[in-house]
Amino acid sequence: MRPSAGRQFIRGLGKIVGRENVEHEPEDMSCYRFDGIARGEAPEAVVHPADAGEVARIVQLAAQAGRPLIPRGAGTGLSGGATTAAGGLIVNFDRMDRIRSISREDMAAVVEPGVINRDLKQAAAGENLFYPPDPSSTRVCTLGGNVAENAGGPYGTKYGVTGDFVLGLEAVTADGELLVTGGRNRRDVAGYDLTSLLVGSEGTLAVVTAITVRLLPQPAARQVALYVFDSVEAAGKTVAEMNLRSLQAAAVEIMDHITVRCVESYLPGSLPSGAQAVLLVELHGERESLEPQARRVEEACAVAGGRLARLAADEEEAERIWDARRAISPSLGRMAPTKIGEDISVPPSRVGEMIARIHEIAAGNDLEIAVFGHAGDGNLHPNILTDRRDGSRMARAETAVAGIFAAALELGGTLSGEHGIGSTKSTYMRDGVQDKALAVMRDIKRTLDPDGILNPGKIFPPGPA
């Protein structure tokens, strides 16, 4: 690229959004090389649009100049989805952070992609409404990023993930045209479901500029409890037992003994010391219905030898229990110089078996792997504790990652439950997705983005199609 061409491109961006909303100096670019887990190359520039019209003009300019374009929210993703593979232009949505409307009548909200997940939750709660998708980074992650990865969280057990709440989207396609899908309708079968196609597409098909989500009535009451088990297999068996008994908890979170030990070290007294496995169970419903539900949960736990360790007496105690769950990531970060957080999903009945397989993989590679996650819907997060400076340990960690993915697929699972594929898992897509399905995905990508400018290097395995 000729230097003059680069300067001309930067000036063109400045004309669209104002020079103050374009970053291009090398010292400003380093932080954009990273997301929550991956490292990419420094972008050529970062642009901060204010509305969909500016986004459309930015996409048109990038297409004309042949520049890769990467949408980015808060950068909390865990698969390299918001990092640049080879330069390119990052579109940062921090200025598009308005909650445009909340309708109590339709129980829906229209938000821009830069809105923080927790801010929507709090605004909805002010109207006695509830937005369930609850990623662990809820305090900082954005709705645009949640849509890109189809993020979930603990409440996916009962309510579902982001895609289950997206009613419609406004997005800019690769040719710079505005595309509107869906709306506030709860039912819409007029043609292909383009909304669902864009959710989880990781910015590879279009650039989302507005999101319409459905909301629910606030739960009347909740109950939070901790149950302890003598093995992860027993805890996993309880998840299946709860399903057999038609118990639909709002959240069923599992922590193995390594996770419990790390959290206890970080937040003493927060979890039952020495437990081999813990289930955190939250129930929602009318207050009078919670006690009989809790009894049925305790009965399901008892089948596998589980026992009640702690029952929250009030909201304050419930939050303290959840504080232990939220402490997992920072507590693991203290246990090793490098933490590789993975994300797989298996049928709920295979949760215990999958965790046991992960522990076998850890032992076989002389590694420590903490496992926790959303057991109620089978979404697990193995975290490999290693050291990036130690070549031998990192090689064993990579072997362990491949083994974890292979085990998940063998048990009928998938490569990702909520973090997406991004760049870190793309090499495994040929193992995890049928050849014909992968070919159809590539055809869709070529149709909507023929020049391949939208978030290149993500999802698809490298090499020939």
C-alpha cells in the first residue's frame, strides 16, 4: 500500500466521523490488538461512528479501498473475534451506546450495539422487566458483541441465549447498504430468518447498528442455593436427574474441585472448603412456589449423593453466593501466569462425563485444568493453567485443547456454546462441522461479502475452501 493511499484513507474516515473520532497513530493502536484471550496485529486505524449512516459510509469507503473491516465492542470476547489478522480498520461502537426505547406494552427494547449488557438490564428493571442473557462480563460487554457471538450466561438454562431474545436487527451489508430484519413482532415467518442468520455470525456477514430485543416480566422471587458432591460425575448426574424430574431451574452452575480451591483461596469462606464439586442452583417463580421447587431440587441432588451446603436467606446472601461464581475468573488468573479459557458444549446428560474426560486429559498432559460452567444447558469452560513463557507447557496445553475438543465432539457436543469460533478455533471447524454445512456457510459468506472485507480470518478454517 502506498503511504499516500493510507493517508488518503485516513482523511476519508475523518470526513465521515470527524478527525477526532479516528485513531491512527501507532501508540494508540496497541490495545486494539487484543480481546479477552487472543492477540492479533495492530490495525491501520480505529474509527468511532455515531450512527448507522456513518457506518454505511465507512463500509463503502473500506470496500472501495479494499480494507478489511472489523466490528468491535468492548473487546471482552474470548475467541479472537474482534482482533485484526493483518491490519485493517476497526469500527468501535463506543459512541453508539443509546437505549433508544423500552416498551412495556410490547415488552421490547431497541438498543444500539455499544450499549453495555448490564445497562440494559438495569433500564429494563426500572420498568419491572427482565433481560435474561447474562455473560460473566455483563458489567462491560456490549450488546453488539453479545449478538456477534450469540452470548449466553447462567440464565441460559431456563431462558435461552442472546439469539432467543433478538427480535430484529438493523445492519449495514458489505456494499454499504442498510438491511433491516424483523421488528417487535413475536412471530414472523415472512421468508428466511435473516435475524437468526446474523446472530452469531461474528461480524462476518454484516455490521449491526441497532438491535431489537424482547424482554420478560421480572421474576417475582428467586432462591439461590449451593449443593456439594463427592465427585463431578455425581454433580453431572444431578443435572440429568433434574431434567428427568422436569425441574427448570433458572441457573445451574457447576464448579469442579480445582475451581472451588482457587475461589476459596481468593475469597475465603465463599464456597464449601474441600468440596469435589459444587452446584449453584437458582430458582425463579412466585414466592410460594419456591419452597416446593427447592425440595425437589434437593431430592434430585440426593439421588447422586449431593447435599445442601448453603441456602440464601435473603437477597444479600444470594449475591454473596453469586460473588463466589463471579470470582472464578480472577481467582484462576492468580494461579498461573497464563490462563487458556476454552468453551465447549455437550448434552446436559454428558456434563459429568465430559468433566471427568477433561481431568483425564489434564493428567495425561501433566497440566491443571479447572472446569466450571453452565451445567444446566451443557456449556462448560475448561481453563488450562499454564505459562506462555514455557514452551513445553504451552505445547502440552495445545495438545490438551485438541483433546478437549475431540472429547466434546465424541460425546455429541460442539466446539463452542457461547464464545464463538473467531480465530482461535477456526482450525477445528472441519472436525466440528459437517463438510456440506461448512460449504453452505462459505456460500452464504461469499454471497453477502463477495470481497471478503468483513472480519476476515474468522470462523472458517485456513486453507482452500
